[in-house]
Amino acid sequence: MNTAIFRFHGALSPFLPRGVRDVAFPYTCARAATLKNAIEALGVPHTEAARILVNGAPATLDRIVREGDAVEVFPWDTQPLEDPPRFLADAHLGGLARFLRMLGYDTAHENHYPDERIRSLSVVERRVVLTRDRELLKCRDIFLGCYVRERKAQAQLCEVAARFDLAARARPFTLCLRCNLPLSPATDAEVRAYARPEVLDRYSVFVRCDGCGRIYWEGSHFARMRAALGRMLPG
């Protein structure tokens, strides 16, 4: 067994038992334990650790914990992502998924995704997993992940947008809110078959989802959503 001194900073503290928050404390782990093993045994998913120092020097999650090590773990401030980023929201984050789609971010979401499917999509499609399930984020195959702390969808969007700097790359209202597929200009025939006459008289720009056939236009609901997104996003 090896005993090291751990200190978790900032937003990582709430993952820990109350008695060891915001302080340095000893922790004893198996002789072959890695930093990932130790950090997650203490309750912090590896996806939430932005930077690790061991004895003052940068370290990776695969480093073996040695007797007497002084380990400091820091949270993400802003986390860079590939462009364009792709997300996967788990079953409990349907509202967040809808808001991200409003912003034009490809966001997979199903109410009944099993954990195995989430892990697979994370790897194969290189999606950022958004969840409130700590244990899911501890899976080694999760490509990238984010523990969503907020409980309401609007606050969740602000949280995720700040962590991944989404405001600057948003393309609002380019994806179907239902299907997550790109929207394209609708033909006159498609619009006439879908929209009421008073809508046709009032609006001139219509787009259509090729997946579900839903037609969108800049009605009052569009204005409300745009105003809501403006309030939610920082900056």
C-alpha cells in the first residue's frame, strides 16, 4: 500500500466527503494504483480533472501513486474541444439536448440509451458525454465527458456553454430540435402542405427537416427561443 497526500481544488471539492473538502489529506491506495484509480476512488470522475500536479510537476492519469506523493488536482475552467464539437446528453438531460440543438450543436439524445451505447458513441463518434451520473464518467472508454451540476435546463446550458466556450461557435436554429438533423430551405409545396394560411401570409422564410418533415419559421416561438438563448449564454 502507498499513502499520498491529495488536495482537490475549486469545483472538484463537492465530489468529496465533507471532511476532506478544500484541505490536503492523506489517502492510502493499492501499490499499483494509478492517479485515475485513486482520484475516482475518492469520488471525482477523471473527466473533471483538468490538470494534475505530483510533487509540483505535471502528471498524467496513468502515473502510479507512490509513497509520500503530494498530489494536487485542478478542475476545468474552459475546456477546448474539436470543431465542431458533438455531444451526447443522457436520459435525464433532454431539455439541455434541445437547447444545444437550438444553438446548432449536434447532440445525440434518447430516453433509453444504455450505458454501453453511450460508451460506444463516445468513442466511435467522438462525442462529449453530458451526464449527472458520476459512475458513467469513470468509465475509461468515455472519450470526453462533463458532469452537469445544475438541475434546470437553462442553468445547465449556461454551465456547459461556459465550460466549452460554445457562444462563439453557435449557429442557432440550423438543426431540427426533434431529429438533430440539419435544416434546409423548404419548397413552396412543402410549406403549403404544413403551415396554416395565416402563417403563409405573415412569413416568407421556411426551413424543413428531411428526417421528420417538420417545418420551421421565424414565428413568435422563434423570437422567444432566441431571447431565451441570449439570456442563457454568457458574454
